[in-house]
Amino acid sequence: MSDGTKVDAPKPLKKRIKKYRKLSKSLSNKTRGSNRYEKARLRIAKFHAKLKDTRTDFLHKLSTKIICENQTIVLEDLNVSGMVKNRKLSRAISDLGWRQFRTLLEGKAEKYGRDFRVISRWEATSQTCSCCGFKGGKLELSVREWECLNCGAKHDRDENAAINILVAGGQSETLNGRGGKRKTTAKVAAACVSDSYAKQNVNPPRS
Ligand SMILES: [Zn+2]
């Protein structure tokens, strides 16, 4: 995020990949339509449902937190379906549930009167220095830190990109048409927080 926060997302499939392979191997050994096949198929369905629950639970909590703490949220329109076609990235991205994350943020922004914006995927957010605007050229995905050749600023790849996304978002059209008109009031924020805690069945921390 643009404030430097990093979020460690659960990767439920990565964690249970051995179990997944075992389950699908067991399915492929059975005769289609047999009782044993049905049982194995069911086990896989349950396995997938569990992964989905883990992802959804995490994404709900994260999106609620982001919406509660920020008036304006800017995302980069990453080409998720295009990236999922790239076999290397495919499993990792699907495992994180990026598409669902965006949908959740969008819905909650609407509900709580936040300004939700999406900037084009063609902005050079990773390669531009957020301090001086110098474009350093394309970075391999493995490069996580870099130094600007122009001003010498040292960047964390993701944080630098997030700052550029936020700046680009300031110049873009607002998606839900509420840009600038609404301000977060303490009341809205408090309602938002208690609502989210109620949904998660936990008590809000005492302040
Ligand atoms: Zn620079």
C-alpha cells in the first residue's frame, strides 16, 4: 500500500498442494460413475470449498479494514485474466483471489460512501520513480528493490508503485461518481467499524 504497509495474504492452495495432488490422483484412479469415484469427487469439492472460505474470510476482513481507514481507494486495473493465462503466475494469482478482492472493495466503497478509483493498467507505475518522476524502464518481476538513476532514491518496488497509483488516481475519473463530495465523518467511520466487527462476530478493540 502507498503508506508502506505490506499484507501477507494466505495462499491456501500453496499450503496444501501435496494434499491436492493426492486427492486428484485418487480421483483419476477411480472409474467414472462408481461409488468410489463419487466419494473422491466429493472430497475434492470439499477441499476447494475450504480454500475458498479461507480466501473469502481474509479478503472480507482486509477490504473492510481498508475501506474503514481510507476515504479514497485507488487500485490498478491489473490484467488479471491475462495474467492467469500465464501459467507461472496463474496458480499464485488465483490462490490470492485478486478479482474477488476488487469486487469486495468496490461494493464496500459504494456502501460506505468512499471514493473508489481504478487506474489504467498501462500506467508505468512500477518503473516510475515516485520521488522525481524519472522512468527507469521495465523491471523484471523478481526485482523487488531498485534505486532511481536520476535522483538516487531507493525504492521498494511495491510501495513505489502504490504511491504512483495513488497519484494517478487523483487525476482519474471516480468510478462511483462520489469523488470529493463526501467526507468521512466520525459517525460514518464508527458505524462502518462496528458493522464490520458485528459481521465478523468479534468485539471491537477497546480504545
Ligand atoms: Zn528519482
